[in-house]
Amino acid sequence: MFTGSSPNFGLGNEWDGEVNFIFEAEAVLCQQWQVFVDYLWYKSTLLNDETAMIPMLTPAEGTREAAEMWQQYLAFFKGENLFKKAPQIKVDPDNGKVEATKDNGEEIATVSSEIDLPPYSTLVIELGRLYNQGSQVTINKLTRLGPLDAPVKPEYFRYNW
């Protein structure tokens, strides 16, 4: 997991007022981030003629070449309607899966599915939640009870890219 205030992931110039954190996150946290990004993706508005002309986004006067490049960029988004009806978004309270449909009932793909990022297994999420509670119980193998082993591999708690 990588998070921070740097707009370029810390790859460019360094500024004293920025910090970035990189750490290996548990499956529960990664799954929640995946749901969060999918949800925001559906709620976002495409850049088009109307959205691009917000005063803060209007480019400053520059060269003729820059103005032509900007117009070419704006032309890429022609045909998009800023005020189109937003999709119906549903979030499953049990597994956090985000789904969106258009007015005609057609399902819209999530950004996770577009980049082939598979959802986390509900078993992995539940095991992660149990381990996060902090208490674990072991069986004394020296007693006369039969073996009661239920090993859980550490790989179940990690997403394999």
C-alpha cells in the first residue's frame, strides 16, 4: 500500500512538506481500498467541455501551439454529457462489492475489473478480521485429545499480484 501527499508518488522533485508511506497491508485493508476506489470511480464525472472549463482549470494564456494542443485535448471528450444521469450504485454490506448499472439496466464495469484486479476471497477477509482481534487459542497437543490442526497458510492473508 502506498499513500501520501506527493502528486507524483515521490518520483520527481522532493519538497519538505510532503511525506509518503509504503507498507504491506493486510487483505482486509486492501479489500476496503479496492471497494473505496471502485465507489469513487463510479461517482466521478468525466472531463468534457463543461467540466474542463471550470475557471481554475482554464489554462493561462500561452503560445498558439499550447492553445491548439489544449483544443485537441478538449476535442477528445466531445460527445460526453456532464449532466447525464448518474449510475445506480449498490454496495453489498456483507462483502463490500460495488456494482453500478445504467438506466437501461446494463452493468458498468468497475475500475478493478478493468485492470483485472480480482476481488478478495470472503474467507481471506474473515480470517484477517479474526486475526486482527488479537486473541488466538491453541490446543495442548500433550493431552489425550485427538489432533485438531487447522493450519492457515500466511499466503491466504496476502494478495498475490
